[in-house]
Amino acid sequence: MKSLVVTAAAAAVLLASPALSFAQSSSHVTRAQVLQELYDLESVGYNPSTGDAGNYPDDIMAAQARLDAKRLAEHKAATAAYGPAGTPAVESGTAAKPSL
């Protein structure tokens, strides 16, 4: 009886695993997002019209690295412009006592 339960459980796991492995993401990339990414890559020097000149993976990866560096610099500039974060402080005291 115990081996029948174990066999049934193993069969259920094996039958359920393909359904879980083919799950699709719920987010879809829109046309506007693709165009914005292309504009951003072109802003750092990527030229998609050069075609496949034998250096396709290298030039798109280099452009992506430059874009990441540009976004990181913009993020650092934006956070530095706001002011220092400072150190968190706790200003607690005793409970207020009613005056008589």
C-alpha cells in the first residue's frame, strides 16, 4: 500500500512538471518599449544600420555596457543632487507626564 502511494505521488509530480516548466511571463514588451531601447542604444553610439559586419554581438554588447554606465551615472547624479542621506537618528525620550 505504501509503495502504491509513493508511486502515485511520483507520477503526479512527473506529470505536473512539464506544465510548470513552460510557464510564460505575464509581462509583454510593447513596441514603444522596443523603440525607446533602440533610441537609447543609438544615443551611446550603436548603429543598427551597419548590418552584420562580423562584429554583431560585440558591438551591441559594448553599446549596452555604455548605456548601463550612462544610466548609472545619471542615477548617481540624481541621487547626489538631492542632498546627503545622512545617518538615521532616534530621538526618543521619556513619556510625557501631565502637569498638575
